[in-house]
Amino acid sequence: MIELRCSIHEDYVQPLEDYFCELTRSPWMLFHEGPGKPHYVMGYFENQGEADTAWDSLRKAFKKLPESYEATTLAEKDWKEAYKEHLKPWQQGKLHWVPAWMRQSYSVPADSAVVWFDAGLAFGTGDHPTTRLCAIRLMDYLTQHSAEKVSVIDAGCGSGILALSAVKLGCGSVAGFDRDPESVRVSIANREDNGIQADKVHFYHAGLEEGFKLTGPADVVLANIISDVLCIYADDLICAVNPGGVLALSGILAQEQSKVRAHFETKCIASWGEVKSDGRIMGEWSDVALFRP
């Protein structure tokens, strides 16, 4: 296994993020340790030839990327252990996201909602701030409403971790959809790995323009998708929220939050008559919540 790593200018972070989101089963990821630290683009490939070909292809789309990159050969054991080293349990309130290899060692508190996840490039682990921001919005809503009466849609479900969390938190009606068939396959596999029956959460292969036709509206609509796509499909997202519900948008860079919030507030007022909203920031990322009266 070859690990490809190359430092990049911060101006390339969002364009690369957008580009990778368009790929199915992308081998790429972006890495940043924190403020003042460099940004990296990283990729994992079976051999050096695949890495070279992938880098050449990426440089055709982003011509100012450096010609060379740093390559490290990882043994199969190193590859697996590297994921375990970086992925840790996360907990917010009663919700716990825990790596599957910790099933025997992780102490699950009483009355907890636990989602077990495994690692892999095609698998969303909940490690990203945008996923966590959406989960917190869901839990906020459940503090004011009886969970068994709450319906939830995970739009652009990825690995299904938000939809599965909704089920584990007791929500009565849950659905998710994604335009990537691999994401739907992974979501279904994760549902099975977590011992959740198929009738508790339905996953559909559909994009934003078709997904809500399959699910119908919901009390909580979660959309962890890049800003440009959120804004394009604003009308679809807004129409999917039941009266008294919340639309939780994430995948938004902190510097883009005010623009996205203003765009959706205008749309919500036109559709709902009025709207309350707020936004939160977690590191470089943010969310926007819009509350329908």
C-alpha cells in the first residue's frame, strides 16, 4: 500500500474538497492538524504506478499542484493500524460513536445510544466536524420532542452514520439517501453491523432532486453536503421540513457560513413565511440551522 502525501496551499482546500465529493469511492482525503499547521492532500493506492497515475490525473485538474509528492510504503498491518491510531470514540450526551474493534474493550454507559463503525476509505466514521455538528442538532431537537414521534431524513447519507444514530436515539421514522450507490451499500452494511432491522431505517439510491420524493418530509432534515450543492438545492431541502421542524445544514466552511445562512433565510421566508436560524462553528467548519414555525 502506498501513502501519497503533498502539502498544499490553503486556497486549494475547498476546491479539492468539492472535487473529491464528485468522485465515487475516492482514494483521496484532506488532512490538517490545526491552526498554523500545513494542509495536506493524501491518497492511498495499491502500488506506486497507481499513485503516479492518480497524481498526474489530479494535476491535470489542478495544474498548480506540485509535480512531486512524498510516498510512503505501508505494510498491510501498518495500513490497518494507522486507521486505528487516528480514529477514536466520540461522545455527545448519550450518543457514542465507537470503532468496531473496541467492542470488547469500550465501556458502554447505561442508557447510551451506540453506533459501531469500522474504518476504510469508503466509510464515513463521524470523525469530521461537519458530521458531529449535524448529530448535535439532532440531539438538540430531541431534547424538546418525544423521540418516538420524530421523523428524520439523512440527505446525502454517506455511511449512514447520522441515520443510524437517529434510530439508536429512538426516532420513530428514519430514512437516508445518497446519489452514490456505494454509499447506499455501505449504509445498509452498517445498519446490519449495528443490529438494526431494515424497517427501522430505509436507504435509497437518489440525489437531492429525487430523494425527498421517496422519503416524504420530516421533522429533522440533516444535510451534510458542500455549500454550493446545498444552495443549488435549497428549495428541495426547505420543502422537506415539516412545520415545527428543523433543517440542519453542514459541510460549510466557517468563512462561508454567513453567505449560506443568508441565502437560506431568504428562501425560507419565501416558503414558510418566517424563519428563525442560528449557526455554530467547529474549527474550520460550521453549520446552519433553520427552524420552521
